[in-house]
Amino acid sequence: MSALFNQTDRTTPRRSKDRIDYAKAPAYQILDEALFCDVAFVGPGGSPQVIPTFHARLGNTVYLHGSTGSSLGLAAKEGFDVCLTATVVDGLVYAKSWFHHSMNFRSVIVHGKATLVTDAHDNWLAMRALIERMSIGRSERSREPNQKEGAAAAIIALPLEEASVKARSGPPVEDPEDEDLPYRNGVAEVTTVVSGRL
């Protein structure tokens, strides 16, 4: 298996090309670290929609949790094109000018066709992976879904085939004429902390 995603028109940036990476390992790491993702798709009637949702990765597939009655769940029955993004913010970048303020971040963008998981065993594995993302071993410390709950949940699969990573790191960029300005600059680190595991 290749260690890189194939570059496509949809994953080729128009700007900041130096921040793009097609390696699978950092994409997997970001997806595993980000607490949620956003899924964009064209909904009923041609209306664009973006849904924030919980996700889990098993191998080269991202699984999304939804409801069978939601726009996401209904669209998945036919299979539909989506764009998924997940981002981890690592720092707020303070510059001496407004223009150069930024963020240090790692993000992954995935394009592909999402489908509803219909195989009972695959559905169970994906649901278990979603619970395990919250806390390792949590699936053993909570009740499995009953028949009614299972019927109401939609598990959606998105293969990781067309994806790219975009990231920024490091200190602020300053224009030479701004170096002597009397303003403070630097990076304030950002971390996500889960205060307890149940």
C-alpha cells in the first residue's frame, strides 16, 4: 500500500502550496486526534449543508455517526459525494501587524463517496470504534445498543482515497519594517484537555 494519497485537482491548493502534504500517516494522526469533523454535501433540493459529527477511523476508512432520519443518513442510502474536514488547533499566532496574525494548526481534507454501512458486523465494529474513541475500554463499560437504537443509528463509511493534509507551525511572520514596532508577538499554545475518563 502506498504511503501517499494520489494528488488530484480537488486536493491541489491554489495558495500556500508549501503547507500541503499527501502522506497518509499525518492524515491518520489528525483524524484520530480531532474530536469531531465537519461533513459538507449537497442536500435535498440542491441545498449545500455542513454537518459537524463524531467520527472514528478504522484502517483506511472514516466512519461517521448519524441518524437514519437525518439529511446525512438519508443521503447515505444512495451513496453521495462529500467533503470531510477535521482540524486540530495547536496555537494562536500573534504578530506585530493585523495581517500576519494566524493559527498553528493541522487539518485533513477528504473527498469521496460516503455510503451507509449495511453489514451488521461492520456496523457493530464501527459503532464500537466510535465509543472507544471517547475512552479506551468504554465499550466494555457501557451497554450495547438495543434493536431499536441500532435501527435509529446510521453509520456512514468514507474511504480515505482522495485526501490531503494542510498545516502551519512556527512563529509569526513579520515584515522587516515591523520588526522594531513596540508590540508583543509570539505563539500561545492551544491544547484540548479531557478532564476525566469514565
